[in-house]
Amino acid sequence: MSISTADMSLPEDPAKLYPPTIVAPSAPLPLWRFLPVFLRNPLRALPVQVYHEPMFVPPAMGGRLAWVTGPALVEEILLGNHENFPKSPIERRIFKPILGDGILIAEGADWRWQRRTVAPVFRHGDLMALVPRMSAAAMQTIERWRTGKPVGNVRIDHDMTDLTFDVLQATIFDGATEAEANQLKLHIGAYLEHTSWDIAYEILGWPEWVWHPARRPMLRHAERLEQTMNGIVARARAVDWRGDGLTARLGRARDPETGAAMADGQILNNLLTFAAAGHETTAKALTWCLYLLARAPEWQAQVRQEVMRIAAHEPLRAEHVEQLQITRMVLKEAMRLYPPAPVMGRKAREATTFGGHRFSAGSMLVIPIFAVHRHRKLWVDADRFDPERFTPERSQSYARTQFMPFGFGPRTCIGMSFAMIEAVVLLATLVRDVAFSCDASLAPEPVSRVTLRPKDGMPLAVRVLLR
């Protein structure tokens, strides 16, 4: 699908919901403004042209940087010519201290080997067997709200982080103690909070040895994460990888081509990868989704009615998941407006001409998914909350790289199916049994910290419904 020349945005209708977004600067920021703005929120540094053009090359960057949003160009980077556009150094710079050479940042033969070895762990049938545990975790959260009798608002962003980590502990890290799970949750969140420094320095071409104020605390959090995960892996090995959690499955996994097993260090790196990606992204997707439903009570009612029609008051089971079409539509629209991972980057392996521009080797091509999902030439009324965009019929009309909350191509998130099943089950269970509301003036700014966070948190009122 190519971008048309007509702007698809429409005037705002006060009867429709236009949740908070970013007001883009009218032109690329000069360097003296770029760095402080980027450090506060990288999305604020995206100029308005990024939301209107298929590719924008800021003149001040000397052809070393491009923001790419056109679906055809994005597909060429991520699929058609992906070997010439490997992952950018940004992800390695950010994640190497905590993820080593796990599947997220590995390249070439090392990545292919890990992907082949890990893929069987995420078989669809095995994931669907985890639905009862996901449902139970959501019901435990509801029970805490019921017995806690909160006065006023609760921090939904905190509660969704706790909930998604409860799911990980019940499914993936079934050998982790509660104390270990709390350590992982604490240090992953704290580490990601500081990542804008490394991202900004990489975009500006500054080497890793250049000091920044967050360097020491980031390394401290990385050390604590490694210590905690080492304990989990060592216990799993001591019992010969028995169990059905991810730790044991990775220990038993073998490369289907060579029969090779993963070393303990690779198991540790991949467990931390799934911990960091597996709870942060889903937690943020649910946080923004519940905010949107609090602002759009008519859609909240539709989700609740759908769940009651399909499952009544029973815990959700695997056979219910595919039937929850309205729930899935709402979730997808929430991830369009607020993609859990709002930016991805690639680099030019060698000098190349791309999109009509000449780029030198090492040039950075940034795909701002936040802007792709709100692009004025791709979406009608782009900033409006409208779950009907994702009816089965309308979904088929979109380009493959027009909506990609989990990436695209060979490097698509390997945990995508797990995340979607989990998010649908948790959202459906929560909305069935709880009414969410907020003051209409609540408009948290979306802030990119690898994942998309609401600035100053997400306070919502929760009211557990009588059953």
C-alpha cells in the first residue's frame, strides 16, 4: 500500500474521543534544543514532517539519520532487504548490559540459532494451555481491589506491572520466588527509566565511553538483575530442568538442526529478555487500554457484554480467547494509539541509495512506530480512538507494516502470540468484573522509555462489580 497524496486527517469532533498525543515541532530541532527535549521524551523530538511524509531526512544530521514511516519503505527495511539493514547499535548499546547476546540483540548465525532453539517453546497449543493461569492472575488482582477497598484512584500502571509479572511468575518463571520476581520487576523498570541518554548519544554519534549521569545506576541495576537470574537458572539446572516453565523449557531445548543445547549464560540472557519484554510491553498496553476504556464507557460496556455473553462469570478458558473479537479490536486500537514499543531502529550495513536518498554505511534509519500508527496519510482521523478500525474486514485493507506493535519481518517479536493471548485474557477478565473511570481532564503524556509510559503514571478509579 502506498501513501496517498491526500491528507486523511479530519477535523476533531467534540463528541468523539481524542486522547492525549504529542504536539510535534514544526521543524527539526537544532542540536542545542534536541538533546534536552529528547532526554525528557524522545517522541517530542519527532518533527511534524514525520507524520506526513513516507521518509524524512533532517538536514542537520548530514544524511546520517532518516525517520522512515512509509509502509513500502518500512517493509523493505524489515523484510525485503533486511540483511542490509541490521539492527541499529542503539539496542545493543541499551540492552547489552542486561541482556548480553540474547535473542533480542544477537545477529546473523547466532540469532538464527537462538531463534530456532527458542521457537518451539512458544507453540500455540502450549500457550493456550496457559490461559487458566493468566485468568487466575487477573482474578487475584480483582480480589485485591475488592478487599483493599481503595479510596479514590489506584495507580493502574503499577497494578498492571504487578499483574503481568504475576503472569510471568505463574507461567514462564515458575521457579522464581516472590522476592526474586520483585527484584526483577524493580530493576528492569529502573534500568529502562534511564535509557534516553544512550539513545540520544547514539543518534548524535557519540561513543559509548562518553559519560552520562545515568551510567552508574544503570550498571548497578544490570548487576542486580544478573545476580537474581543466576539464582533462578542454577536452581533449575540442579533439578535437571524439570517443570513446564520457560526456564526449564530453555534448559531442555535443543537446536532442531544441530541438537546443541543453550549454555547457562544464553539461558540467562534470554530469560532476562523475556522478563524485560514480556511484562513491560503488555503492562503498558493494558495501562493505556484501560485508560481509553475509562474515557470511552460505551466501549467498556461493549467489552463487558461480550465477555459475559461468551464466558458468563466463569474463568476464561482457551476456547474463549478467539471468540473475544470486540475485546481484541479495542486492544489493537489501544496499541495503535499507544504502541508498547514506540520506536525501532536499523542501520545501513553499507553505503546505499534508499527512498531516493544516498546514505553512507552506518547511517541510522529510525522507524518511529508511534508516528506510523498516527500517520496522516495512512489513517483517517488518525488521533481518534476508534476500535472499529480493527474489524476483520477493515484490518485486511491495511498494509502489513501500517500496524505493527510487535515489529515485522524475521525479527518480529517471538513472544507476540504469548503477549496477545495474555493481553486479551487479562483485559477481558478485568473489564468483566471491574468498572474503570477517570476524570475527563486526565490526559497523561505518552513518554518513550523503550516502552511507552504515561508521564506521572495512570490514576484510575476502580469499582469491583457485584457478581
